[in-house]
Amino acid sequence: MQPGPDDIAFYREHGYWISPVILAPDVLDAAERGMERFYADDHDHALPDLPSTRGWQPSDGDVLRKNDYASLRVDELAALVRHPVIGATAAALSGADGIRLWHDQLLRKPVDRPGGTARVGWHTDRQYWQSCTSDSMLTAWVGFHDVDEVNGAVSFLPGSHQWDVTGLDFFSQDSAALDAALIAQGFDPTPFTPRMRRGQVSFHHCRTVHGSSANRGTAPRRSLAIHLQPTDNRWRPGANHPNDTLVRTDPATNGPDYTDPAVQPLLWPH
């Protein structure tokens, strides 16, 4: 079930890799129950009430829902994040000696409707993680159902983890403007959009340009993005991340400790 040498070479050349089916139906069934519990405010654990921990609220309406740190609140989502295959695969692809959680994002993309389009603009995760010393962080994206180009699957720009690109934005709904920005910098915005069966997981490098189109399917697209850090990642002075308000202080630097097991648990090795 683990990536072999050809898979690892593909990830390092293209900046992403799509696994075979590695998550069992019962794991995803439980995660879906956890998602519904999360939205019903039925949480197992509480977090400080901060802008970074609030995310989508019911008052925001039927828009793209993005809620960080969901796995720190709901046990079924924590079980998915801590599934051994996630950390082990991330370590194999990245070459890391160990993998910790960086943070997670519970995502629900509504069905497209007039005046209600919900896209995720071209971006890299690294552009939002400037407080980290590691340049080998990666993300595991878990769809709770089959996904494709119709219902808003994640798209990747192959090889873009080797680009030096600027001007991208997760929240931008203007895909033409983002494509133009890439072209102006000499890059090809032609995407690869995988069709993934339930139980498959996509992994992508933190510098890989990715995004997703509107959901033109018949049901909301439901997923969990699991952002991962090698165990040698540390805080870099001069930059900040919302994680900094949650983790303990590192006495050696007097800065945030990205090895805090309460917020960023060790996922591999166990």
C-alpha cells in the first residue's frame, strides 16, 4: 500500500502523487459523521475562540466552508488525520524521518449556482507557511466521496513545485486573472485534474500550484485537507502563522514550538 520507487520519483518530478485506494469505507464513513457533528457544534474538545479557529460560521451562508483545526475538536476527524497510512505515505514521498501534523482544514464546497460560485484559486501552501524552516512540507487531500472535474476536484500544475511564482491567491474567484499572472511569469497554467475514487488520497508538495473549480455536481464536495510537516520543521523568526497562537512556547527560541504534541501530534513513526 506504500508508494514504491517509481511513485516517489513521480512525486518529486511532478509535485503531486495520487494514491490507490488506501482508506477503507468505514474510516471515511466515520469522518463524514464527524463532519456533520462538527457543523452541528457537537465537539469533543474546545479550542480558544480566535479568528483563526472560527472559520466558516452558519451566518456565512451556503458558501465554501473552510474550518481549520477540525481534527482537534472532533474525534472521528482526528482518527482520519492519525490514520497510519497518511503519515507513512507522506514520509516516503518527502523522504522525511518523521511526520507531524501541521494543521488540517475541513472543506465543504456547495453546488454551483448563479451568483454562488465557489472556486479555490491557484495558490501554493508554502506562500502561507513562511514561518516554517522546512521547504519539504506537503498536504494529503482526502475526498469523502468520488471526485472529478465536474464536482470540483483539486487540480495541479505539474512540475510547479520547482517554479518561483508570485501573485497567487487561495480566495480569488477570478481564474482568468490568475492564469494571466502565471502566463506573464512564463508558466503554463494547463491543469491536471485527477478523477479519484473514494478511498484514494492525493499528496502534493507545499510549493505545488493547485486550486479547484466550481462544483457543478449534484451534492456538496466534502473533504479534509491534512497539512503535514517533517519532524525537523521549526519556527522561523520574522514570520507568523495562526498556529503560533495555539502551540506552546519553545524555551530555546522563545517562539512557537511546532513540535507541540497537543496541536501538532506525531503521525509517523508511531
